[in-house]
Amino acid sequence: MVRIPLSPEQVEAGRRLGAVLRAARAGRDPEIVARDARISPETLRKIEVGRIASPSFGTVLQICAALGLPVSEAVDAWQGDREHRVAI
């Protein structure tokens, strides 16, 4: 299966999402957060640095739950500034 490359906008959205998740983790041990989210620490690290720019929605939900972060904050970060937000 050929994977379609992400657009620059999608890559930037992934970076914004990663930054908000990293900030919400606020120094907590990434291995514990990853375990609580039922993902690998490597997956968490890649999402936080933007190397996985489009994680699955389920993965984002699990990370948000592990961090106590409202999903709406992750969505806001992914969508970027208000001018470019898509109604959900």
C-alpha cells in the first residue's frame, strides 16, 4: 500500500499537537504516561516531537485521558489559529 505524503499543513498540525501533549505531560515520566495510555514510550515520544504527525484519534484520546487533558485542547492545538479551524 502506498502512503500519500502529508501536506506541510498536516505536518505542522502534528507538531502543534505534539507540543501541547508534551506541555501537558509537564515532566511526568513518559514511560508511565505511555503505559497509562496503552502505547509504547517510543510512540509517545514520536508524537510529542511531531514525527508521527497524524496519530490515530483513538491514540490521541488515550493520551489525553492519561494526561487528564481535555480532548478539546488537543483538537484546538491540532487545528491551529481560529481563522483556519474546521467546525467539528
